[in-house]
Amino acid sequence: MNKYTYLLILFLLPVFSLIAQTKAGGIVTDDTGATVPFANVVFANSISGTTTNEVGEFYLQSDDNYDTLVFSFIGYKTKKIALRSRVNLNMDVKLEQEASSLDEVVIYRGKTSKKNNPAVDILKKVWANRRSNGVNAFDQYSYKEYEKLEFDLNTIDSAVVESRIFNGMEFIFDYTDTNAVTGKTYLPMFINESVTQVYGDNKINEEKKVLLGNKNSGFNQNRNLIDFVKDIYDDYDIYKNYIKFFDKSFVSPISTTGIDTYNYVLSDSAYIDNKWCYNIVYYPRRENELTFKGDFWVNDTTWAVKNINLETTKDVNINWIKQVYIEQDFEVLNDSVFLIEKDFFMADFGINKKKTSQGVYAKRTMLYDEYEFNKERGSSFYNQPVYNPQSQAYNRSDEFWSENRLEKLNEDEEGIYVMLDSLTKTKAFNRLYDIATIAQSGYVEFDGWDYGPVYSTFGFNDVEGVRTRFGGRTYFGQNDPWRIEAYGAYGFKDHKFKYGVSAKVLLDYKMRLILSGGNRRDVEQLGTSLTNSTDVLGRSLASSSLLNVGDTDKLSSINLSVFSVELEPVKNLTVRFGANYRILQPASEGFSLDYYVDDTRTITDSEINQTELSTIITWTPGRKTSGFGVERNVVNEEDFPTLFLNYSLGVKEVFNSDFDYKKLQFFYNQPLLIGGFGRSNISLEAGKTFDAVPLGLLSVVPGNQTYFSMYNSFPTLDFYEFVTDSYSAIHIDHNFNGRLFSRIPLLRELNLRELVGFRAVYGDISQASKDLDASGLPLVAPDNDPFYEYSLGIGNILKVMRFDVHFRGNYFDNPDARSLAFTIDFGFHF
């Protein structure tokens, strides 16, 4: 959710327009009055054009002066209309059906034929002469990359301009302009520029990026905004089957699978860079699928794509997005290799998809130049340190930017720096910014420290009754080398004070050497995760169990002290050496953690004192982070696998510790985008405790007695229903992203998404651990057959909720076994 709340401040603000060189917009209909969707609209004697949307509307803008628009579509006569002024809006264009075209390859709207279609014939030649991306076609490569990120507020009317919310900020409306794709007025609110030198070696599979310069304005102290834009965009290849962004896979119109997804129409031909090219218009065959509409130009000798426009359709199943527009330009290097020259990506965010609703543009422009190939630099050149802040890159002169920008800023973009510098000094704007910051982070910012998280202020559980919690953290900036966090809590039923305090310091930036330690005394629900966690300030499930299934009377009191040393010798590979000491006692009346302390099994103890040493290795290949302080921001939170290995050693008699044991745990999580079939997440867990330990130290299969989703738990299991000292588990969840519902009339309009899941666990418990137990609980393990359950769900309910029904697969004879469970989850997802 944290990504999307960055947009909150942008939705609060939005304006009159300034005039560009040539603008045209309106609607296209035929002689029966029906609208003509996906018709081709271009300025005469140019390749600057667009296609009408699903209801025949269009908008087209150019910085150049044009005096004629050309409208064309198979089945209709081509029509030219003279433009009387630089701004030509609300045009009503009527196309006349052409009788001769009835014998051609397409019908007027809907599906086109795959046979005897010249557009499809050209597409097949594109497949046969499929290009390789230039940087992958050579042993070594280097190039300069210029990136421009921008956030703009859009769709602003006079009522908004006159709103009291803008008192003190009226000057910002002098900087509005009109978007060249949508025709909406917009106000720039943030811009970030960067120049990077990229080096790569395909033989050794290494790449190195050197940041030469970075400049931004607006929210320049909040790096997360930049990361948000980068995260919603992913590099893609139009020649591959799918184009990925917003965690979804769109069918590429250039791919071999596109012929079953799109209709293609040969629309025009013209010279581009002195090469004869064909123009092909494409649009989706079905509604509500992850598809585009647009056109592309193909050279008639190399059969390479020279230019392509991709625009999502109005009914595409993505939340909070009105429209996505992509434009790419290519240079064909030779008969087999192309180089990308320009890549423009724009997303139009909005609370809803109404045309008149206000929203936010997120735009990214990438330009590439100064290519060089087959210059070998050796493996040592690519040994990148983990820490590489390159602070000098953030203080470049105006002369540097004049020399290194691959595209000069226009007059409006140059004004952004002036306007935003003034805006961030106004009290009115800073009040709005503070509201957005609290919504995103959960913290209220003060000078040098933050109060929060505000969402944990109140809670409830059986032991404490109503619980209040107050906490905070030090915060001087996102690259702080040290941080201290603390909280205090009080239960109005048990009348006890609880607390937690944690500190960490970054000693070496290059190796990411971090020392951390802390202490927590609180009430906790143990057994909610198979994988060990010694996070001192982790969320307490016991404090938020307001709605439960059955009895939740198995809470524990924990006094946990932790010290650890962590380093990152290789990028995304962390090694952590830790020591912790914990004291466990039952917190709920009638719940026992008792164990026998003598061989005759006559003497028991109800308190566990345990010292534990651990070595934890975590590998997250492909993870992207920003910042270089003690806490970094993860840019691509859901796009990389995680491997976790933990070896723990219980040490008896150190600080009166009670047990010697060895424990090994493994965890693997893999997100998967499966083409057009949606997104899966698979996780595997396995572990073994090699010595006898009491109930408080065993591996409890995590049940879920709440009505809310809990990661990697089993919703039809109660807490402590299965207890193991060796286990293996699998969790599979898949989201079809509405692929099935989109084919059902009426239901497709709701944009719901189909969810399925499967979970299983197998484990046992040694007789030695059973003999040690004196708790009175039945220690049962899923050792006869793996316990399993499956689920069916519906996601994207009202855009923010998912509902799942979970079915138990076996072990119905367990006491109070639940055959069915329901969970809900809330969150902002695309």
C-alpha cells in the first residue's frame, strides 16, 4: 500500500491550459451515426498520429505546425480535413463507407480476418526477420542513458483552481500545459533527471552502471517517489510475447501470440528517414483483457519496427489507472540488429476512470546514445561495491546538464524547477505534504524524530483487553547511518506496561556492516510463522486479534533480548550472526508451557529461559534498493525471489539457559508472472530441530483463527493444532487477473479477479520432545499424511478487498476441526 499513498498528495492538488503548436480533438462517426473506434488519425505529411478510442474519440497534439488532418480506416473512404487554427477541439468527423472495400480483407469493426490480410502478411515478415536488441547482439557494449521522470496533476477546472485548498499557492497555475496524448490540462509537480553511463559484457553476464548526474525538484527529500515511478515500469521487448508493468503481462502486438489477440489493418505507407515504411493499426479482439490499441511502422526491406505506439484500452482491468501510453523509436543498425533510441512511458492515475475525474500523470522518458560495441574491459571492471552513492553526481552544474542532456528541456519543463522550489516553501503545500507522509509511512514527522506507527495506537486481545501503544523513531533523513526505535504499551485488563526498544548502526557502507540490538517485553501469539523471527519490534498478532474464530487463549509473555552483526559481502547476499536470550511464560489463564525438568517426570517448570546463537544467510537476487543508510528502500518489492537459511544453536546454562539443541530452517519464496495467465507466488519451507525441546521451542504449524489473511498460515487450523520438530510445507497462490471473468458478459464490468490457492504441510515430533512436555496440550503432528487445504477467492472487490473461502482437505477427526474458513484482505493493488 505504501507505493500508492505517495499519490495522495498529488490527487489533492490539480488547471487551465497553455497553447501548444497544433492541437486537434473530437469524435469520428460514420454516415449512420455510429462511432468509429480504432480509426487512424494523423497530421498530413507526417507520422505523428493516433487512433480513436473505443467510443471514436481522439486527441492529437504536435509541437510542429500542421494544417491538415487525415482520417482513415478499412471500410471507409480516407478523409482530409483542413485545420483552421492551431487549436481544433470538439471536431465532429464523419467517414463515408466505401463499397469497394467490401471485397477486402476486413469488416468494418470487430474482428479482422487472419487470412489474405496484408497487415498480417507484413507481421509474419516481421516475425521471420525478428531483431535482436543491439546490446544483446554483441560481446560487449556501452552507451549513455538519459532518464527524465515527471509527475503532473491533470484535469483541473475552475472550481478546483478557486478552491480554498490552494490559498497561498495560486502562482502554480501559471505553469499549466496540455498533455500531447490525452489533451488534458496538467500541472507539473515533480521532475527528476539522471544521466548514466552503462557498460555490459554478455560473455561474462555482467553489467555496470555509473551515475554521472542526478537532478530533481519537488519532493527532492523523498527518494521513495522516484523509486515508485521506477517500480511501476519495467524494461521490455516488443518482440517478446508479453510486455510487463504494474505486475501484469500485456500481450505484445508484435508477438506471435498477438494474432489471436489483436485485429490488424494496413493503414498507410510513407518515407521515414528515407526508408519506405508501412503503417499498421491494431486493436483488441475482446474487451477487458490486458491488451493495447495503437499502430506501428515497419520498414519494407529489413521488416524491422521503426516506431510503435501502445495505448491501453478504456476497459482494461487495472486499478487506479485510466490509461497507459508507450511510444518507442528504433534505429535499425543492420539487417539483424536494432537499437532503441527513445522510450516514452506515461501512466494516467485516477481514483476512477471517468473522463472528467482528476488524476496524476507519471511519465518516464528514456533516451539512448553514444553506443560502442566489442570493447572488452575485463571482469575486474564490473566488480561493483554494494555501496556506491556517488554524492558528487547530485551536485552537477548547469553546464554539465547542458552538455549531457540528450533531449533539451522545453520551456515548461525548465519552469518546473522554479515553480517547485517556490511551492515547497509555502505553508499550505507543506501541510498537504505532511498529510500524505503520515498516510504512507504511518509516522508523524518532527524535527529529528517521528511518532508512530499511528496505526498501532489501539488494539485488543483476551489478556490485555483494550491496549494502547505509543512509539517513535529517530529520523534525520533517508540515509541515516543509525536509527533508534522504541514503544510503550499498556493493557487496561491486565494493568501491565509493555515496551520494546531497538537500535542499529551502519559501520561500513561498502560491506553494509550493521550492528543492531534491542529488548522487548510484551504479550505475543507464538506459532504464527514456521520461520524464526527475532525482530524486536515486529507486529504483535495478539494486539490486533479483535475478531477471532473459536478460543484464542494460548498467548505468551515474552522477554526477548537480541544482538546481531550483519554484512552484505555480495550484492543482495546478507549474512547475519546473532545471539538472543528469551524468557517465555504463559500469559493466558489456563494455558501452559510446562515441561519436565527431571528424568522421573515428576517436577515441572512453567518458564523457559533460553540462549540461542544463529547464523542466517539471505539471498534476494534481482532485488533493487535505493539509499545507502542503515535502512534502505526496496524498489521492486514483489519482483524477486528470496532464499533464507538459518542455523540456530541453543546453548544450555549460559545466562541460566535451559536447553541444548540444534535447529536448521530453510525458506524459499518465488513470485511468478505466467504470461497472460496471471501471477503466482510459491513458497517452500522446511526445518528440523535435532534435540528434545519443550512446547515453547517447537515448530508450531501456523494456524489462523482470525478473519484476516496471514502470510503462509493455514486458515482452517487453530493455533497449536499441529506441533512439530521437523516439517516441510508448500504454499501456492495464483491470481488470474480477471482472465476468466473478463469473458463473462455483465460480470466483466466489475473487473473482479479469480484467486486459487493450495497449502500443505508434513511433519512429525520426536518421542523425546513428547516425553519432555507437561503442558497438557495434545501434541499432534501431520505425520500420517500431509495436511492440506485449498481455497477459492475473488479479488479486486471495490478495488481494495479480496475474499477467500478455504477448505480443509483432511484430519477432520482433530478436536474442534474446522472444515471451512473465510478470510478477507485489504490493500491497494493495480
